[in-house]
Amino acid sequence: MSGLRITDLDEADLETVLVLNNAAVPATSQLDLPGLTGLWSMASYALGVHVDGHEGVAGFCLNLDPGADYDSLNYRWFSERYGSFTYLDRIVVHSHLRNRGIGARIYAELERKIAGRVPWLFCEVNVKPMNEASLRFHHRIGFAEVGRQDTEGGTKTVSLLAKHLS
């Protein structure tokens, strides 16, 4: 997609990011502004997507390295099993801009930034409720399932995904 730029998110972007994030529930978990601000401040990488003709941030990702003070069951699962990694906590693209290669571009930029720094990139995708499109996408770009776990009192089950970086 032409006219696409990926930049570091700054604090001024967070209100738009919050709207994008909460519009993507249940594919991602709901946040309030203090929770998002805390997550953004912990992030090793916080990337925003800007697309010509779209006002504000059109997509984003938030990524954490080991040792973050993050109370996430999924993040803890990876932290207990791996020492060197980066964890993609959430990635969201505006609903009107999906299926245009933006997600793949975000991943490519993230992988470029972390190249040679860590051997693993982790994330999770819901399998209850099922997010089939996201599972297909992640498998297509090289992720494989390394575990599953129930979250949110059993109302969600996630596929824990890993991509070994060369």
C-alpha cells in the first residue's frame, strides 16, 4: 500500500490508539487510557501506522521485552519458558483498512527493528472466540503454536504463537 508510514507512537497518539484498541475487542482486550498509557510506557516498541487519506493513527502495535512489570497471563506464560524474546502484546489495524497488507508491513518493520537482538517473537491469537483470519495470517508469516491457555476465567482460549527469527 502506497502512502503508508510506520513511526514510533507518541503520547499524543494514545487517545486514537485507545479507540482503535477498544473497537477490536474481543480480538484484543479492552483498555482504559491509564492502562494504555502504562502499557505504552513499558513497551520496548510502540509503532503507529499512518496512511494517506486517513486522519490520525490507522493501526498500531505494542511490544514488550522480558522483565516488564506487566500483569498479563500470556506475557507471563512466555516469560516463564523463554529468556530472550520480544512479545507482541497487541496489534490493531483500523477495520476499514484491513486486508491491505498493513499487518504484514507492521510485522516486517518490527522484525527489522529487533533483528539480531532476540531469537523469538511471540504473540497470541484467540481460538475461543475463534479468530480464524488472524490464525491464518500468523501461520502464513511463519508463526507456529507452542501452547494454549484459557484466560479471562475461561471465557477465552488463546493459541500461544512463536516465530523463530533468523
